[in-house]
Amino acid sequence: MSEKKNIIHNHTHSDDHAHSQLPSDPELRVKAVETLLLNKGLIDSRTLDELIDTYENRIGPQNGAKVVAKAWVDEEYKKRLLNDATSAIRELSYQGRQGENMVVVENTPKVHNVVVCTLCSCYPWPVLGLPPTWYKSDEYRSRTVREPRKVLSEFGLSLDPKVQIKVWDSTAELRYLVLPMRPDGTENMDETELAELVTRNSMIGTGLPKEIK
Ligand code: FE
């Protein structure tokens, strides 16, 4: 959903609007909306708690990290992942809303991939959880397509000018996940250790996996 379509707009003017009665702290505003929805019987508190727990604790970038680590150690799995990401990801039991049609794009020494949703904030929930705020920002959405190299450098990622940057625009139908390159010096690491190196941003393309010290 677009930020602009949020239930409560962040009014900057100070006239005596009905909605300016809402607390300014985002957490309190959410609480206010939640209470309203509960009181109106539009949502059930148990369902809501379960949903929040799911996306806060059980679904997040740690899932995507396991997919990436498996692809790094298992060539056959990697082939399946690049061929049909939805099925390959489902092999690890990650599936569900916003992950119905997944595409994995592989970084190589010559190509770096980065994912954006220019229209709103489409994001692969089952493998990355909920999108970070910057991903939903107008700035990231508009500038990543126009000047990807500059945007990446602002994330601290300076790529060799010879490396081609490919920008993938997520939609409601297709969600992308970047398969970053396996860092050097990790030959002796197992899948669990490797997964620890995979950051959320490395799977969006705005970062790289952690380096070995
Ligand atoms: Fe979107």
C-alpha cells in the first residue's frame, strides 16, 4: 500500500482538524487506530496479535538468508532457485502472502541487481518480512531507477564502474530477491554460518553480505 493511502495522513498544517486530535507519536497513532478497529468489531485482537507476531518474529530476512546460504552451498538448489524461485523457496517452507510469484536474480562479478517498487512498496514478505521505511520512501522509489549508482553509493555501496547495475521493479504479481555473491574466504563455512553473513540489504541489492574479518 502506498504511504499516501495510509489511514491517517501526516498533516503538517496546524488548523483545528478532527484528525489532529490523534497523538503525534506513530506508536500511539497506531494504537488509536487499532482500538478504533477493535471497538468497531472490524478486527479480532487475537488474529491481530498473531499477525503481528508472525511478521515481527517468525518471518523476516533470516528466512531469505537461509535461502541464499543454501544456494551458495548447493549448486542444484541454486539452479532450481534461479529457474523457479517460488517452488525452490517453498522447499524451505517459506511461502504465503506477497510471495506467490518470486524471481531470484543473481549477482555476478559483472552484474549487480537492485530491487525497487516504483509504484508503491511491493516486497517479498515470506523471505524478507516487512519492508524498511526507506524502501517505501518516494525518494528511493523514484531515484533508484534514475540514478541507481548514486543511490547505492549513499547506502555505502560503491561499485566498480565496470559493474552493470540492473534495477528490478517489483509489482503485485512479481517479487524479486537478490542472490548476492558468496564472500571470499568462506570456503570452510557451513550453511548456518553462511546465513549469518546474509544481510537484508544484500537481498534487496542496497548492500553486500558481511565480510569475513
Ligand atoms: Fe508496490
